[in-house]
Amino acid sequence: MSNKEVGIKKMFDGIHKRYDLLNHLMSAGRDIAWRKKCCKKLLKYSGGVGKNAVVLDLCGGTGDFSLAYKKILGNPKLCLVGDFSDKMLLESVQKNAGTPVQMDATNIPLSDNSVDFILNGFGMRNIPNLDAAFAEAFRVLKVGGIFITLEFFKPSSTISKLFYEKIAPFAIPFAGMILSKHNAYRYLVLSILNFLTPKEYAIKARSFGFKTRCVKAFDGGLSYMVMAEKAEYAG
Ligand SMILES: C[S@@+](CC[C@H](N)C(=O)[O-])C[C@H]1O[C@@H](n2cnc3c(N)ncnc32)[C@H](O)[C@@H]1O
């Protein structure tokens, strides 16, 4: 792990207890709705394999994406919650979200072509070596498998620019400091402003052999879903 990754892991280890509460408070509960919307889209595109699927909740943290999957698509054959923060994973265990596996998203300990669906909620933005994470996601997915990203991307719409450039740099770190006594929420805003736009992310996904199935803005672009498929004829 690079020094930057060690720092990011330490940060999530430090906020694991209050992560869910702060997530729900700061998004006014919208994070729950966004994960559900992603799973509903996945249900539509999944070809009915939801219950027989092998699912990897990558950067799964406290497991909320896995829980949303189970609610909408039913219990899959195997649901792995993969994260490098053992503390975040402990929270997922308490919620019975899935099988916890401590892993680095840039070096996934699974075999090639073994996963039907990868869920990634607010994870990719935290990975310095994004290319390695894309390559690994592509490698472990089965052909036809779906990689679904729910993320706060670099703002590109009027509403998201107003929120992330003008309001969030003050409001989010302030609320984070009050509620969790942690400066992780300053990092959150910076990581959003320094990330890719949804369009740039979709282009990057395609450069790894993914076919973009759907790019959808939620709540005026505050968050986006990018659904990509490991294309049949990709190398
Ligand atoms: C913002 S949280 C998202 C948690 C959850 N997916 C959700 O929807 O709320 C990001 C998670 O990504 C994990 N993470 C960041 N970089 C990672 C990496 N390189 N490998 C594995 N997990 C990573 C963190 O430990 C953290 O639990």
C-alpha cells in the first residue's frame, strides 16, 4: 500500500462508528435512496440472475450497498463485502450485510471471471491508483458482468457546481467536525472537486474494455450512477 492509501485507510478506520449516521445526516437520507435506485436499475439489466449471482461490494465499508441489493434483487448466491478497513468491515458484520473480506481494490484476491456484479458506492474516488482498480474490477468480472459505480463526481451541472464549489467546502467540514470531531469531511469535499466528471469516468471505463450501459444523475447531479458492462468481445 502507498503512503496515501495507508492514510485513507487510517481515516476510514477513524470514522467507522459514526460513518453511517453522518452519511445519512449529511445527505438527508438520499444516500439510501441512491443505492436503492442503482439496485433497481441493476434488476432491470441483470437478466434475472440476481439470486444466483456472485456479488462483490467493492469498497463496501459498512455494507449498505449489499443490503440495498438484497432488498431489491433478493439474497444472492454469494455476497462479498470487500474493503481494506477492517474497522469499516466490522460494522458491516454487525449489520449482516455479507461475507467480509479485507482487500485492496487494486489487488482483489479473487480469480478472473468469477463475479457477476460489482457494486461500488463512494469508493473509487478514494483510490489513488484508479487505473489499477479498473483493471482489477474488469479482471474479476465475468463477461457480461456489471460494474455499478455510485459516486460524487467532480461537479459538472449547475446545481452540483453550486453545491460542491460554493456550499459544501464550508458546510460539510463544519458539520463533520461538529458531529464526528474528525477532519475526514474536509478530505471528502477536496476528493470530489479533484475527481473525474461522470463523462471522464465513463471514458476511462471504456478504455479498460467496459461498455457503458447507463450514466444517470441523481438529485440534479449531486451524485451519479455509472453502469458499465464487461463487454463480450473485450480483450
Ligand atoms: C466512502 S466509504 C463507502 C462505503 C460504502 N460503499 C457506502 O456505500 O457507504 C469508502 C470505503 O472505501 C474503502 N476504500 C478506500 N480505498 C480502498 C481501497 N484501495 N481498497 C479497498 N477499500 C478501499 C474505505 O475503507 C471505505 O470503507
